Amino acid sequence: MSTIHQPTLTLEEVLRRYSGGPSTGLFTDGSARPNPGPGGWAAVLVKDNKVLQQLHGFEESTTNNRMELTALIEGIKLLDTGEEIEVYSDSELCVNTITKWAPSWERNNWRRKTGPIANLDLVQQLYALCKQRPKVRLKWIKAHNGWLWNEYADSLSTAWTRETL
């Protein structure tokens, strides 16, 4: 998740500055500035440190959680149903929502004891995509951890704030 005080590096600056982390995977990120407010999302599919595909988008009025979920949805749509891959998100909430809570919510007709499920439309869509791709492993990573492709996804998700991609 991007924060207001974090500089928004261009993709070129990210590629010069960072080099660590996994060389293969799907990396996603979402942001809203302020939260709620305008926001962006991004997904980058990488194999052996080569970008295979990248997507990013913008919404005028949203939240960081909606953008994180959208990034995961759009990124996972890039994957074949039998593909075995790790999908990295710096939203622990989104990862836990899909890997821990959504199975029981689905069994309970998308209800939970503590009240409505936030962003249910996106949660249901992401959960369905993950179920169609059983070899996808959704993993939480710390935001701004210095991993090249995590920082790259962050840069894409904030591209709407800059003139240069």
C-alpha cells in the first residue's frame, strides 16, 4: 500500500534503485491519496526478472482496499487456470480475506457474524478467480520492502500522480 509521504518513483528510477526479491511472480499494489480519494492499482507479471505483462489503472473516487483488490483481480486474470505461481500483495487484509476468511463466508452465503463484508463485490470476484486457479499461492509481503518487483508495482499503482510512467 502506498502512503502520502512515500515518494512516487518512476519505473526507470525503480529499475535503477532496486534489485532484491523474487525474480518470478505476479506482484500487485493499490493506493488511494487521500484514502478515500483518487487511487490507482497495478499488476506486473514477471519471469526471470523480465516483465511479461503489466497493467495499471485509476479511479476518481475509491479506497486503498478497493484498489488492492482490483490489482489482485486484474493481475490474476492474466494467469492461466493451471498456472503455478506466487502472487505477492502488500495488503495483509486482502491476503487474509481470500486465504482465511472467504471460504467460511461463502459457506455462510456471504455473511459474517460481525456485520457486512466490506467490498463484497470485489471479494467475491477475487475469490472466484482464485478458486479457478488452485495452484496460485497468494502471499503477503511488507510494503516498501525494497524488492524490485514490489517497488515496481507500487510505482505503477501511483503512476496517475506523475507525468512520467
